[in-house]
Amino acid sequence: MNADQIAAALDRTLPDMQVLDDLFHRLRRLSETAGKSVEVGDDLWRAVPAGASLDIVTKAFYKEYFEGVGFATYKVLVAIGGLQRSDVGAHTAKYCFATLHYDEEAQLITTDFHADFR
């Protein structure tokens, strides 16, 4: 199996639209409780306007060799507000990044918001 086939299998298991829908609903719930802002670690809050673009940056499957040592089977990095590319590789997001963590059944476990590209 080559990289394209692996990527296609990953997309069948965890479709992009599912990820974007999960994040959209998470942001909507946060906006109802936090006034359209999301916490980005260390008590830093960023306002995210309704309808901000959501760009999937990476999507990965993690194989655990020891049961229970990892946090999720699938992880997806999304740039909220769009990915701002850098010539030197220090990419940023307009508002922040979100990492969505999924279990082995491709069900969302949790979402982490952070300022830096991880």
C-alpha cells in the first residue's frame, strides 16, 4: 500500500466534512457560552467570528504499541481563520489552531485550541 492509498483509507475512515462539522459545532457551542471567543491556553482568549474559515492542515492516524499510552487514534490540525503561510516555515493561523482528537471509531474525544502550529 502506498501513501496515496493510506491517505484515501484515512479519508474514508475520517472524512474532512466530518472533521469540519465537528469543529463548527464545537465553535458554535463555545460561542454560546464564551461570547464568540475560544481559550487558547494560559488564559489567552481569541475572538473567532462566526463563519471563520476552517482549513485542515494535517490529519494523522496513530498506531499505539502500548495500550493506553496515547490519547487518541486520529488527530487533525485545523487552522481557524485560514492558514497563513510563511517562507521560513513558521506557519500561523489567522485566529488560532485547533487539534481534534478522535478515538478508534472516529468519534471526537476532545478539541485543543492553541496559538502555535503543532
